[in-house]
Amino acid sequence: MTPVDHPSPPPARTVHTRTGVLAGLTAYGLWGLFPFYFHALRSAGALELLAWRIVFSLALSVVLVTALRRWARVAAVLRSPAQRGLLVAAAVAVAVNWGVYGLAVVRGHVLEAALGYFVNPLLTVLLGVLVLRERLRPGQWVAVGTGLVAVAVITADLGRLPWMALTVAVSFAAYGLLKNQLGRRGGGVDPLTGLTVETAVLLVPAVAALLVLGLGSGHGVTFAAEGPWHTTLLVLAGPTTLVPLVLFATAAARVPLSVIGMLQYVTPVLQFVAALLLGETMPASRWIGFALVWLALAVLTADALRQQGLGVRRESPRGHPGTVRGP
């Protein structure tokens, strides 16, 4: 290269994709670190954690909607019975997910919560069959079957059904399905608008829960009772909910769905590591159960990548198999 030569800048499409992957990794990484955040707030209890998460998520959403002048979008959603109904159902699903996940961390069952997010992709596929009447490919059936065996093994190890893991997985899969239906029927609702409506739906139950806790005979509301650091962490429930969501939306708009599908495993892997760092134990029998889940996910991912490859070849120009058409 001569002194006057300059390296060519990377194509805009490459930069676009890199930004999306980085945003996705950051979002899933932050979600993966949630066990440490909730563990630091375990004295508040799962119900108070859920209530403050709703309250401060809504408060921050209102500030952002006002700053970005998006109240017209919120009003449009509220005028649509179809969108409004789906968001109410999504609010219930996400409240169950947040509540049970917080309960798992507070009670020292982070491994079970991580299992829920490992199982989630398998349940998403199963919901496609049960709700959307989709037909599974052989690889998907193998993955789902292996996942069911894994749940049976872990149930035998625990001596009970891993209900927290299954509830986390089912609620999150249902939330994803409702969001999918929202996009199909209503043309899509951006994450900020969706979260604003969902948390507004949950506000009255959240406030009622705080009042019950405050008036009850238990430890009461801990918001201002355990020092400024505890209070600050509770207030940060708003940003910790919104920031990963915005980053995820950025990633979803910039990278293929297959990449998003692989990135999603970052969260349960980090949660699994967090559980071990927080002192939870893994007997040999439970390792077997988790290994079966990981095998099922490997089969599911391989099937998805193979299907994507077949799709690319079908769409390639004649005489150039395996190449991808430009935009």
C-alpha cells in the first residue's frame, strides 16, 4: 500500500450487522446478570420486587414517551381492541415471568430459573404446534422429545416438578407468541409503547400489592427501610428493564432471526454460571438433566441452520448455488 492509499471503510451493511450483534450480545448479557441484581435485593421479597419493577418501569416509560413525543402511538394502540387485548394478555404473561423469576432468585433457585430459559426455545416450538398448528420437522421433534426426557430426569433429581423453571419458560414463550400475534394483526408495536401499555395495565395490582405489604404483619415495604443503596437498586428496576429491551429491539432490526436465536443462549449460560458463583450446587444427576437440555438445543439449532441454508439455496440465482442475493 502506497502512502496515499487509504483502507476502504467497511460496507454500511456490515457495520449495521455488527452494531446489531453487539446490541444483542449486550441485551442478553445484561439479562444474564440479573441473578446478581435480584440477589442483592432478596430482602425485599419477590412480591415487592415485582411491584417496584412495574412501578419504576412505567415511570421511566412515561418520561421517555413524553420526551420522544410518542403519546400518539400509545393512544393509537389503546384505540385498537385487537392490540389492546393482546397487550393486556402480554402484561399478564410478563408479570408471571418477572414474578416467578424473582421468586426463584430470592429462594436460591437460580439454576432452576436458568433451566427455564434453556427450555424456552423448545416450548416456543411446541407452542407453534399447539396454537399455530405448525408442523414440526423431524429434527424439531427429536429436540422436543429430548427436552421432555431432560425435564423428567431433573424432576426425578429434585423430587418434585421443576415448576419455577417450567413457569418461567411457559410464560416467556407465551409472551413471545402474543408479541408475534401483535405484529401480525396490528402491524407491530414498538417496544417502548408496548411496555408502557403493559406496565400501565399492571400498575393497579402493583400498588395494591405494596399497600398490602405495607399494612400487613410481615416485614413490610423495604423501599426506604434498608438504606440508600437498597432504595437506589429498587429505583434502577426501571432502567434495568428498559435498556436490555431497547438493545434487543435494535438487534432484532439489524441481524437475521437465526443469529438472534443463537444469541439468546447467552442469557441462560450466564445465569447458570451466576448460580454456581452464588453457591448453588449441581449433583451429578442434575448435570445429566442439563446435558440433555443442551443436547436438545444443539439439535434444534442445527436443524434451524440447516433449514436456513436450504432456504438460501432455493433463493439463490440460478448457476450460483449457495450465494445470497443482495437487497
